[in-house]
Amino acid sequence: MFDIGDKVVYPMHGAGIIVAIEDREILGEIRRYYVLKMPINDMEVMVPVLNAGEVGVREVLDIEEMNRVLDVLKVDDEIDMPTNWNRRYRYNMDRIKTGNVEEIAKVVRCLEKLDEEKTLSTGERKMLLGARQIIISEMVLVYGKSIDEMSELVDHIIMES
């Protein structure tokens, strides 16, 4: 169980800080929820306490682990991805849904590389932006820097690779 003030990651949404733990009545049943404040888009997300583990809520990485994720962005190797955009989209979405930030970094790297070769479809562009936000939101909490600083760092790493 997490406490108020803990920095956590909610897969598909990114990292946030637990600002409250509240009881809410929904459909006549009272349930306890974590209230997460997300640094990107300044949004709040509520996660049922009982389902937090099932949906993959986890503590943010430490600095050493986050540095390894950034190393994944630096690697300039070919990844065997489907050439059909629809299959590639599903393949990458499945990787994002794992909540594994290294897998999400691979998706960012691959889509950024693909974007250099040809224009991404609207769906893949949206996926790229979402995956970047997931990584950047965790970087903000791990390194204690601004969203803009972390976004620039990701851009710099990708351009250098």
C-alpha cells in the first residue's frame, strides 16, 4: 500500500504523486482511492486502492534505473517491428501497456527513428507523444526537473543517437 506523498507510476498515464487517499461511493459501494496529481497536464487521476497492484501502479524508478532507461533511448540498433502500420501500432501498444518503462523507451526510440524515415500516421504520432509523456513524467519526479527540461533532454538524446 502506498501513502500520501509517494511518487508512483500509473501505466498508460505516467507518473504522479499521491496527494490524497479518499473514500468514494460509487454504485452504492464505498471504495478507497488514491488521488494522483500528474505533473503533465496538471491532471488528477483516481485509482482504486484494491486494484492498484492489478493495474500495475508502482513506485517511480530511482536515478540509476532511470539512467538505464535513458540509455535505451541512446541505442541505435534495428528493432524487428512489423512493417504494416496497423500491426506495428498493436505491437507498440502492447509494449506500452506492460508499464515497463524500458519497453516504452524502445517504442519512443523506434517511432522517432521511423518518423525520420517517413511521416508517422496520426495514430502512431499520438502514440509517440503519449509514450514520451509517460517517460518524461517519470523523469520529472526522478530528477526533480521541469517538464520542459526533461523534454529537451529526451530530444537531445534522440538527436544524438
